[in-house]
Amino acid sequence: MVRTIMMALWICLSWNPRPAQATSAYYEAGTSLGGFSGAGAFFNQPGAANTSGGFVGSLSVYAPVTRPNAFGRLQAGLQTRISTSTVAGTSDALAMGSLHVGARLEIWRLYVGAGYSPWTWVSKPQQGISSLHLNPGFSSFLAEAGLIWRVIPEFQIAACFGLEYGMERSGIQSPLPVTEYGLRFRFPFNPKEGNSGSGVEFDGFRYPFGVMK
């Protein structure tokens, strides 16, 4: 059984349907649907345990820390996030902010990432995003994954899914978690960095994944 699992893993890591594409440093803006679960302790509002709808906005900058043309490309960066929602039944506004030191592993069109924010910001009751202030004693952790469409060398779109967990110093977890599913818009600082010969590989803008560039 162990041998079978190891063989399957080796095949997955060895399979690359297209040559690895160079990854330069980039900044990225995200706009996603989202929502809070178990956020009562974070907001110090019992009603915040149940929220209705929501939005997650993010702004990030990442740079490669491994060889750009490697099959698995490791990146490090910063990601700032603002998550909003409302208390179910009362529509009281909720908002949470965080600044994550993060890392991503990108393979072909897929990436997975994680981050840690030593600080979080929280809104005042019923005042929403305009009242964000530091929430002492709470940090947060982030896990994310996405599928990348390289539209043109200067612009990429990623369908993403993310989970952010708040953590109080005593060990209480809240929110549990903030869920995000939406789009990220990526702009490389130097689209042609690390490429030569045949030029920059990209998918095209008419259809994703290389169909009819």
C-alpha cells in the first residue's frame, strides 16, 4: 500500500503537461464572496456566531524565492485582507482586517499557500469597516489554493478558495473560519523575466488554458 502511494505521488510530481513557466514578482488584488463562522469571541458579540453573506478583499505582493523555471516554484510575500459580513437577523455590520506574511507553492496552473498575521483588526459593534481598530490578543492563520489563467504575460486571473482562522492568546479560535471563494487579479512586475528563446508562454484571452490565443 505504501509503495503504491509513493508511486502515485512520484507520477503526479513528474507529470508536467507544459514546460514550467517563469514566475516574476507580482502584485495581486482579490475580490471574493465570504462569510464568518464562530466569530462571536473575535467580535465580542454573541450574535456574530451566525453571519449572513459577506465579502473578502485582499491586496498582495509576492516574489519567487526559488529558481523561476523550477517545476515547483516557491514564493514569499505579504497579503493584507479585509473581510466583511453582517449578523444574521439584525444586519449589524462586521469587519475584520489582517496582514499576513505568507508563502505559496505554484505548480503548473495550481498554487497552494499559507500565511500568518500577528495582528488583526476588528470593527466596533454596528459600525462596520470604517471603525476597524487593532484587536489586541488575536492573530490569524490563512490557508488558500487557486487555479491560474495566464491571460496575457502582463495579466493573470486566479480562481481561489481560502480559509482564515483567528486565534486568541489563550487558545480560543475565532473566527472559525472566514471562508473565501472568488477571484484574484495578478499583475507581474516583469512579465518577461526568466524567459528566452521562444518567448513568454501564456494562455490567451479568448478562452482559458491555451485554446485559441
